[in-house]
Amino acid sequence: MPPTRTPTSRGRCRCAGRWRSGRGIFAPTPSDFVANPQVDPVLERGRYLVEGLGHCGACHTPRSLTMQEKALSESEGDDYLAGSNAPIDGWVASSLRGENRDGLGTWSEAELAEFLKTGRNDKSVVFGGMSDVVEHSLQYLSDDDITAIARYLKSLPPRGGKQTPAPVEDSVAKDLWKGNDSKTGAALYVDNCRRLPPHRRRGL
């Protein structure tokens, strides 16, 4: 068909077009990252990557009733990276702060760096959405950037400055002995660990 010159008609939805002007009420004003010259530059590099490019808080920070993150940086309170309260594909992202129970309190900087780079260490292995993060992003970072992220995360204290003891939870193990693999943890074990020789299963 031959081309024709047809002028574009003006939009008729005048009212809805103005709604965008109110988005600034809910969205923060963008600002440049400002490094603190009195802080270890590796730590500041880690903070920059975690708060900005890595946007770790999108999954690992709890959300309010309107689903916005309760804190966008460490300066906004200890809700930042304190663990999600909104499941993502059936998984709840854990705390990246210094809690011994459900955070990174018992991990060393080296263990965390290994986990971020390879998806596993002697303490844990990635699963759920974090598998995609390692596969498509973190494994390609330089060792310096991985170290910076690990050092920054290890600098975060426990939420509220308190440690709570981890309760003994063996219900999943008991279900496995009964042949019931319906729980998420059991399904993970069956899919990833049951074919390992016994000496490789310790601690999983």
C-alpha cells in the first residue's frame, strides 16, 4: 500500500494525563550518591552497590501496607535489609543484617563473598529468586566489588540492636523421614541434596 500523510490526532483523555503530575508526592526525589570521605572507601563502594545498582532492598526490606519499602537506605532506619514480609514466588527474602538467627551474623566476610560470587558456601546455597541474581548478575562482578558488598553487609548491625536465639526446628526433617516432601524445605532437599553421598550432606 502506498504511504499516506495522516496527521496525528490530539489525545482526548485530558484528565488522566494530569494524574502523572502527582506522582512526585509518592516518589522520592533522585539524588546523587555522596561517599563519606571519613569511611573506608571499600565500605562506601559496597554501600553504593547495595543501595543503588544492586537494589538489594527491593527484596530484602519489609514493605508497608501500600507495598513501598519501609527504608531505602541505612540512614532511614534499621528496617533496611531486615528481611522481607512479602513473599516473592513463594519465598521470603531473609535479613541481610547482623542477626545470628535469620541474618548474616554468623557469616564471615569471606563466606559471604563466596556465597555472592558462586551461589554457595559451607553454610548455605542460593535458592528461589536469589538463584537468578547470582546466575545473571553477581557472578559477573569483579572480586573487588563482591568484597565491597560483603564488607558493607557485614557492617550492618542486627535490627533493633538485639540478638534473638534461633529455635530448634526439626519438623521438616521429621517429615522427610516419614516420606512427606510437601514442605518447601523438604522439596529443596529432595531436588538438590538427596543424591549426594552422606559425607556431602552434613550441615544441609
